[in-house]
Amino acid sequence: MTAFAEKRPPVAAPILLLLLGVIAGCAGTPPTPDMSGEPELETPVIAEMAPQGPAELPESAWQAEFSAAERRLAAQDWIGAEQALQPLPDTLVANDLARHHYLLARAAYLRGDYNTVRALLESLPQEPVALALRQLLDNFRRHMHSLAGQYRDSARLGVTQLEYALDPILRDTLKRDIWHNLQRLPATELDSALAEATAAEWRAWLRLARLAADQPGVNALRASLETWLAKHPDHVAAEQLPGGLGFLLAERQPVRKVTLLLPLSGRLAPAARAVRDGYLAHYYSAREREDSDHEISIVDTGLFASAVAAYEHAVASGADLIIGPLSKEAVTQLGRHPQRPVPILALNRIDEPVVHGSAALVQLSLAPEDEARRIAELAFGQGARRALILRPAGERGTRLNDVLRQRWQALGGSIAASATYSSPEAYSASIKTALNLTDSEQRAREVRSMLATNIEFIARRRQDVDVVFLLAGTPAEARSVKPLLAFHYAGTLPVYATSSIYSGIPDPRNRDLNGARLVELPWLLGANPDLREALAAGETGGDSFTRLNALGADAGLLQSRCVQLQAGADALIKGATGLLLLDQDLRIIREPALATFDGSDLTRL
């Protein structure tokens, strides 16, 4: 797939043959843009920010020292980087001074010293510096803003960079990053930014982001995009509308019949009904807007010998899009089945590669792995560097622990301690050991024995921890573990957790979780009010199934906006379960929102 030469995409391929990403038209999978000249913006890792790209760094008498510091930073060795820069004198020419401050600021950022980072960036030379150095400094600032949740600042700086960026790859990367950060902002903050904006280019970006903020129907969104393009024909975003929005303007063959494959009988029936109801809520809402007129068929996979048999029945019945199945086992069966003439939007994620078929198999799920990666990024962006991980024993705890560790360490964080508990009786002892309180108590006993007196003693926890990752599997488990941190002298440490610590409904007992930060579905933070209201009276509209309502609603959303996924790695859709992105394995990766507990209520941060 090549970059667009016009302001509109080419005609989309027939959706009967191609789904979500136009797999056949892209020779297997949507391509990932070549990022070799610029660090990956979707998962910003400061240690990877080597000076690359078309703009060449100026020659320097201190090139050996600068290169040595870069190598150490790439290895996340901020001590080695600072040592490599020690020979440099206090007086340097402007370019060398800017590069020196940039490298020292990166080292300070890796160790979490934000005051030093700010001081270094505020004391840059006043004289103009080489374009490549300006690019490095702006990239660094933009990454810091984005990780810290300062999405408006990151996007605004990206717009400024576009004013001087000439390389096409860099410009495409900047546009993707600007759009991603703008889509992270709630509508209220976009309105506030618009009220304050004066620069025409920036205001046009904000207006474009505002169009998609309320998740309008496809027809309304298409009309709004046409209007925006007419008003801003020369805007940089008009060259190729971000997030795959340009594909919505292309002619396309609509879906005629959709079949939902769900286990409506058996153990998973309540979950399946919740997904079904969420999908139908989106479907009927779209029909009211005259955005949808396709036929729906709902098939109970429990009536078939296998998921493959249910799929073949749906194909024989004339379906040109299949949504489901729901269980990981059923999705695995279809992933191994090479004869897939009709595209599938599966409602779970599997661990093994999918066998290539003639049509796509896209995986949408509520995978907690996405949440584990996200809390690592958010905690790092807020300055934490040394973590304590608290997790339950078992396969789920191990899996999330591995994902969290990988992302945390890739960012530059370290694991100071980890505690695994297997029962409620082990909560306190596990935390106590991880915080080194047992060692502190042993030292006190030794002193008392030595002095033969009952001296007053306050236990002292380990001091090399600045964040706690809580991977509890249930709300009850989290409500038991969180207060124990305060009991064991660690109540001031910030706690980050996945959505599993919240049941989905307000509960007075959630006061025990006050201050804990969790990543949660926008659905539970006020998004999609009309759909949630329509579901409120239904039997699956609340309690533990509310997240599955959101999953069903997002299945309907992706069906209506599937052509956007032709943009591959650039595709971005704001869903009820989070920001939705497509990876190279055709898995939908969710980016949930950050929230915290205030009493029994959940509040978006």
C-alpha cells in the first residue's frame, strides 16, 4: 500500500471479499510503515531515540564522546552515558551545547529526574542550531509529553515540527502521532483547546479531531469530513486524512448479511447474550441514523460440533461477514482452518499464528495484556522507575507479569521486588516479604536480644520502590491487598492496576481502593451514553457483563468502519473499549483510559 497521491483514497475493494484491512488487496497483511528513520511513536521508548533520519547531525570535535553516550543510552545505562560526557568542557559551540544538553536530559529522564530534565532543556543555547538537533530535541519533548499524559502538548509540538520537517517518512510519522494524541483527548478538552487556539493550522487539526470525538454515524462523519476538506484543502492532514478516515470517502460495496456466531447455550451463554445485546444496540442505533440496512443472523455455536462447522453453516447461508466466535478455543479452531472464504471478526485473541486464508480473520478482544502494557507506560511517564509487582499465582498472573515486565523494562524501568500470593491468607505475608519488612523485624529482634531490653521499634520498608503494579484478578482480591500496603508502611506509593480490580458498578467497598489508578474501558467512564441507556433495562446491561456489552458495541462499530483499517498501522478508531489500533497480525490492540477511585465512584484522569 503506497502513500496517497490525492486527497482521497482509491476506490475500496468489495467488502464481500475483503474485510478490515483489505487483506487480499495488501498481499496478506496491511503493511507497517517504514520507521527506520524515526523512532516508533505508538510505543515511545526513549532508549531507542538514536540520532537517525535524513537530517545529518553537524560535525563535532566531541563526536567520540557523543557516540559513546548514545550507545550507553541505547542500553539504558544512564550512568555510563553521563560518564562518557564528563570530558566535555563548560564552554561549547551552540550545536555541541545543544547535543550535550539533549544527551544529559535523556540520561536524567531515564533515572526519573524530571527537574534536571527541565533545567537542561530550559538552558539550551539561544542561537539557532542544526535542523537535525532541533528534530532530536522536539522528538524527545514530544515523547515525554505523550508518556506523561500531556497529549495536547505533544500534538501541538508535532504540528510545529511539521512546519520544518521535509522527509516524507518523518512527516507521515508526525501526522500519525498528532492524530493519536488528539484522539486520546476527551471531547471537553478538545473544546477547551479550540477555544484557546489561534493558529489556523492547529485549529484545523482540533476541528478534525472534534468531528470524530462523539463517534457519529458513518454518514454524518463522511459529510463532516467532506465539509472539513472543502474548508481546508491545503491543510497537511488533507493530503491523507489521518486514522484511515480518508477511506470512508471511497465508494464501497456494503455488507448485505452479517452472521453472529455466539455460544448462546451452555456455560458461556450469559457472556454471549451480553455481546449480542451490545452489538444489537449499536445496530439499531445505526438503523435509526439510516447508517445500516444489512440483514442479521444469530447462530448458536453450541448447536454445532465445532466452530468450523458453525462457520461453514453461516457461509452456506449467505453471510458475507461473520462476527465471532467468542471463546479462545473456538477462535483457535477457525485460525487453524485454511478454508475461510468469508471474513471473520473474532471476539477473542489467540496465542498462535493464524493460518492464512482467502479472507481475513481479525481478532477483537478485551485482552488484559493490552492493559498491562498500558499501566507500564503510564507509570513510567509519571516518573516511576523502580517497581514492586503484586500478582496472584496461576497462569493469568504469570502471563500478565511477563507482559508487564517486558514493557516496563523496555521503557527503562527496573523491577525492585515481586510478590506472588496463592490465597487470601498469603496476602499480608507476601507483601511484607517483598517490602523487606521481615528483615527489618529480624534486625530489631537481634538488637533487643543484644541489649536485653524491649526497645521501641518501627519497621522500615525497602526504599528502592517508587510504584506498585497490582495485577489482582478480582475486585475482592484488590480490596484486600490495597489496604495492606498502607498497613505495611507503603501507603504513599502510587498503585497502578488493570481493570480487573473494578466490577463495573459503583460499590461502597471500593473506598478501599481510593487513589489506585487503573486503566478502564471508556464505556464505563461516560462514553456511548445512548447505547448504555438503551441497554440499562436489559438483563445483560449491567454488573459483570457490562464490559461484554461494550465488546459487542465495538464489534458493530468496527463493522461499520472496517474500511478505515485499510490504512494498516495508521488506522485508529475511538471505540467503547478504548482506542482501537491494528497490528501486523490483524489483532485489534486496545488502549484504555486512565481512571482512579474517588469513594465508590470511578473518575477519569
